[in-house]
Amino acid sequence: MRAMTIYLSDNQNVSDWMRKEMNSILSKRYKMTHLADDMGVHYAKLYRFIKGDNVGSELYDAFFSLYLKRWNS
């Protein structure tokens, strides 16, 4: 079991933090399509989330699973 602590400012929520982390991961070579493939979600769903729309909880689960596996090891 892994534990992770997320520090949020007063006006920030988990979705904002996730968008910030996703945008910091993306680059010219590692695009949103690659992130969607690695997370196992549809590109359109990830695109909607990045742009600020509401999505289902499976995107959150997929992000944290990938985040803990790849960027927090």
C-alpha cells in the first residue's frame, strides 16, 4: 500500500491539482494522446477534463494509479 499527501492552497481543489500535474507532464514529445493511452482512458475524456469540464471518477482512478506508479516511485 502506498500513501501520498497532496497539499492544496485555500482556493485549490484536487481537480485543479491534477490538471496542473498533467500539464507539467505534457511536452512536445509526450502529448495528451500518450497520457490518455498510458492512463487507459479515451482521449476525448482527458481533453474535456484538462479544459475544465466534469468527467467520471474512472479518470481520477486512472490518473492516481499511473501517477503513483510512474512519477512517485
